[in-house]
Amino acid sequence: MEAHRSGETAATKKPSLEDEEAELLIVLQKFRKNWMEMNSEFFGPFEATTGTDVGPKHYTESRPPSGGMHYDALEIFLLKVDEIKEGLEWPLRVFGLVAVRDSMDYKRNILFHRSKENCQILTEEDPYLELTGPSRAIALIDNPEYEVELSVVGNNPSEGKILSAAVFGYNNNSYGESLAGLVRTRIVSTKRSTIELKYSHLKLPLEATIEIHHLEGSCDFHGLFFAHVEYMGEEKIVLLHSIDSNLTVEPDGSIPLSRCVVLVEDNGKLMLGVKAWHGKNDQDTVVQHAVIPAKFHSKSNGELDVGFCKMAFSVYWSVLC
């Protein structure tokens, strides 16, 4: 009787925030359970990341074994929060994980990973996640699977709300020859947000792993490093965007890139570029680029000179096999 007088029954009672969060995570919990039952015995823990046994530069020093099968692969351009729902408001302080698994080793190939303490602030004008991967090419042997678990920091730092929790795949056989190499978009809609993924499916591409070193001159500048290949159209791969702070140069002279792996078509050319400027005023911007013909394996070397600084680059080529 008391329940009827208050207007709430077990069936109509509004779920708590904790119940809502648990419901949103069900799809990820099922994915984890199935993965562990099928793969953990052979590939280790669910949280294990790729790169130890199967990494980039795999066939840089030597050609692949005779008779090896070459693979198609996915190039990832961007991930952005396209829409927010359920009372969420901009700006968003986002943390969590986006990863993809292929059948090279079924381990996480990280695209985005941030802790709550190191969250990224997204605005309606700039809703793009700062990608840090993939760490190696996403091979299209069996259908790869994406794993998304993103949250936002609440008004109270100890609080958080799930922004997106999803698992989805890519059907290797659905793209068709006419779509090979074209930039395509995948929209993933969940209860609280819509995520946009932009990518290309490449036929038998080469994997280019990029490293950059400071040679001489100033380190006191901001920089945007990027890569572009003809098939990308107007898109490019942002390797590093040091917009809010000066460039980081390690003691050995290396410049850590956020992303370093790019796919290039066989017989194609990789354009490696840098846009550099002093301070927060980019009116003194210098843009420099180099064009590097693709190689089946081996290494390409060159320099980027922006006047106040010289940098060396190395591109390590490998076939996917």
C-alpha cells in the first residue's frame, strides 16, 4: 500500500545513476567475457596491448618469407564526438579507451587512452580525440573489432559519467573494389553520444613507421607534424600537435610523436610535413615538407628545415604479411 500511495512500484521506480551506468556497460562486459573464454589461453590478459610480438617495422630489414600472403589494412584518420545527449553539456572532460583488435594477435591496438587525471577537454568547436595510435597497421585478415569505453569527469572530480560504451566490427568483405582507398565514415550512436570514425580500407598497402630527431637550432617552438598520401584527399594524419606547449625533445634528440604509423599505397608517395611557429602567435609560421617514394622494405632518410631548427626524419618501410 505504501508503494502505491507514493506512486512508485518496483516496476516504475526510476533507476539510480549506478544502475544506469551498469546497464550501459553490459555490452562491454559480454565482449570481455567472450574474449577471455576464446582467447586468453592463447593471447594473454584481456588488457594486453599489441606490439611486443607483432609490431611495426616487421619486415624492414628483410623481405617477408617467400609465399607469404599480403594483407589489406585500415587507415584511421580521426575520432570525434559528433553529438551529446541525456543532459550532457560542452565542454567535456573525456577519459577512457578506444582500441581495435585484429587477428594478428587479438590484442588491443590503442587508438586513444587517457586517465581521469589526464583527461582531454573537448569543446563543441573542437570535439576531436587526440589519437595515439594505432601502434601498428590494423590488418584485415578476419573482421577487426573496436572497443569503446569513454567517460566524462563530472562537476565533482570524484564523479564520472559514461559517454560511450560500445563494441562494433568492420566487415572486410563489404567495402567492394570501387570503395578501396576512399575515405569513409562510420557513425556509432549510443544512449549519451554519437561517435564518428573516419577511415580508409587500403588494398595491400605498405606500412611506414616515422621517427623524427632534432639536429640543430631552437627547440623553443610549437609544431604540427602531419603525413599525407594522395588517396587521403583533403584528410591527413596528425602525427603530433604541440599547440599548447613547446616541442618536447628527449635527451637523445628524438621528438616523441603521438602517432607514427601511416599506410602508403604500393608505388605511392608519402608527404611528411611540419608547420612550426614560436610562442602562441602563429603569424611567423614556417611550413616545410618532404616527399618520400614508398619502398617495399628498407629505410628512407631526410631532413626538415624550418629555418630556426633542423630536424632529421627516418621512415621505416614494411610490407604487411
